Amino acid sequence: MFCYSLPLLSDPLKSYQTLGFAIVEAFTLKEVRDIQHFATSWVNALLHQSVKDIPSLPLENYHIWSKEYPIPHGEIFKAMNRHRGDCEEMKSVLLNARVRGFLSSIGVEKFDLRDEGLGWLAFRFIRPGAGDGYPMTKKEWGIAKEVISFWVPVIGSSDRETIALVPGSHLKEYDGYLPENQKFRKDEYRLKGTILEENIFRPSLNPGDVVIYHPKTLHSEDVQQSTITRLNLEFRIQCSS
């Protein structure tokens, strides 16, 4: 695991500029509880709408107990179900004064929430070893080329399951390619080649933390070794004039 000194990671502005991502202490414990309730209620509602009489079981163990029920995972958690825009109250939480303060520190005063037609807010529900998360890529390789991305943990905040980032990759050039067959977006390029594991960083997050990363930062949502199913919220902003 690639390690960085605490002073660099604890300075969000310097971290964003140098590493291509920042860990910002953004939310109070009440806001954390509100975020968790919002996200888990969303996922549970989708499950219960699709599979009748399914009991309420811990979502972090979903990859284990879901095998016992006729759960059409791919259908339930397709993109249109994982996005929404009808959540103004959650918007005020996720874009609170601390978050806006960080954006201001990197020169972003005016921005729009990125919505590609399904809603500005999304969740990802990632089972370990199941290939649920997309492989290494950069946002600039897709249609959202200049967005700043926000990654908010809900279930799973250790370095076994958080987002994988390649520190400093926003300052380097990499070759990408468009896979002929992929289950994710067909128009998004992926990294050509591989990154050594020792050059990949998965942050270990505290309650209230959010990861904010640069559009040129290499990252992956996939999880291999965790013992839990990870749930996180994500959204992106586009700078406006």
C-alpha cells in the first residue's frame, strides 16, 4: 500500500494540488447519520420493490445473504435506479459550508451539479470480487471531462474498500483505450496497462470525511479483498462562469 505523510494528507489544498485528491472533514456526526439514512433507505427501497418478502438484513453483508434470494442484482442496481435528482435537502448537506470552503480554496466559486440525464446524485453498491466497480480510468476520458468528483462513504470506510486512487496521476500522461465489450459505459476509456499495487492508494476515512478528486486523477471503484459490500454516494460539479 502506497503511504503518504500525515501533513500532506491533512492539508486538503496541498493534497489536491500535489496528489490529485483531498480528504476533507466535511460533515458533522448528525450530517453523517442523515447521509447514511438517506443512502441505506434508497438501497433498501430498491431491494424491497424488486423482491417481495425479502427480510431487512445488513447491507454490509449483502454479498453473502443475497445468494439465498432471487435477487436480480444487475437489474435492480442499473444506472437509472442508482441516480436521482429529487433530493434538495441532501444537496444542502453535501454542499455545505465546509465543502464550499474547500472549493473556494482551489478557486471554484461558481459551479453546476453535473447531471447526465438521470440525476445529479448517485450511489455505488460494490460487492468484493464481483467486478461491480469500473477499472482504472480518468474522468477526463469520458463525457464529463472537467468535473471535480466527490466520493462520500456510507458503508465501508477502511483502506480495504474505499475508492482506489493513483497519487500524482493528474500531473502525468497515460494511455487509455476503449474496450470492445464492457458492462459499464460504452463510451468511457480505461487505462491501457496496469498500475502496481504499491502505487495505488485507498484512503482510510473517518466519519464525516469526503474524498474530492481531480478530473485527471486515475481512479477505480472496484473492490477485491474487502469482507463487506461497500456503499457510497457520489456526485460531480462542473465549474461555471
